[in-house]
Amino acid sequence: FEAFARYPSAYRRRMKTVFNGVEIVKSSGNREKVKDRLGLAEGGYVILAVGRLHAPKNYALLMKAVARIPDVNLIIAGGGAERENLDRLITRLQLENRVRLLGDLPPNELGDLYLIADCFVHPSLWESFGVAVVEAAGAGLPLALSDIPAMREIAGEDALYFNPMDVDEIEEAVRKLIFDDSLRRGLADKGPALVEPFTVQAMAKGFLSTIAGT
């Protein structure tokens, strides 16, 4: 509603927010087998990020934060124009054994990634929405998110936030989710309630309610 703050109050009173509906991706796979297929060491923590490889997603800074944290693997699902730059950064940071760029994946394979991940990190500088954030919460993953309006709108107080321009804050957020068991479990438990307004069913009800004027 902030974008319409200067509109007449009579106009704003008739407005209704209907959030995008997101199908929660499920996996029928086996966690150990999926990790083995991806060549991930047993016992290593897995951070997941999902989104196009372009500069506003801010994956370069996330990689620099991960480089500071031993025994942590980073998986990024998504393709895009930044692939070559990120590949070069992986080599420069000596992260070849800890970072995987998997490209674009079909929904069933994305479900496997949500299955094996220990947490979900979204370092984007700007977003209008975050489908993958909702999917991750629905899969029971704790969230560490950029402190930007779109992420606050989705997750409210049910995520850990960081300044996406500050590598120290990104590192601190990742360390908290990985090494603070109580925090990680607490945020993961909030996933089902978090995704409730973003289901396809909630979206359909919202449209029907708007059409009916209720």
C-alpha cells in the first residue's frame, strides 16, 4: 500500500492485497543419496540459494561470506549472464570443492535441493517478490534474507535479516543459522504459518473475495 500513499483515501479504502500463490515443491528423494549425487561431503552444512545468476542477486558477496566459514557448502540453482564471472570468483576464492552452480533445474530437482539444505539464504539487492523464499519456508528451511521490503513483506519476523551490502553481516547471519541449533529449529518451525498467505488456495480465495466485494 505504500506505493499508493498519495492516492485519495476513498481509493485506498477499496484496495485489497492478494499475494502470489506458490506451489510448494516437494521431494520424494533420499537426503543421503541426493547429497552423494551432488558430491557433497557427509556432515558438511549445506546453504541453498535459488535464483537467476545476475548482479542484483548478489551471489558474489554471498560467496565471499561463505569463503570465511569452513565446512560449509553453498549450492546455487539458477542460470544467467553472471555464470562466467561467478565461476572465476569461485576459482579465485578457492571454493571449487564447496560451491556448486547447478544452472536451471526442473521442480522435482529443486525439491531435492530443499530436502538436503540446512538453511536458505537470499542475498538479493532488490526483489518484487520471492517465490523461492516461500518454497524454502514451505520445505521447512530456516531463512536468512536481505533486509529489503519484499523480504520483510514475505517473512515478517520469521527470518534472520542482514544488510545485503555488508559481507560481515551476511557471514554472521549464515553462522547463526548453521551453528545456533535453537535459532535454526525455531525459524524452521515457523515455515508452515509463514507460507499460508502465499498458497495457491489463498490467492484464489483472495481474488474471489475481491470480485465479490467482501
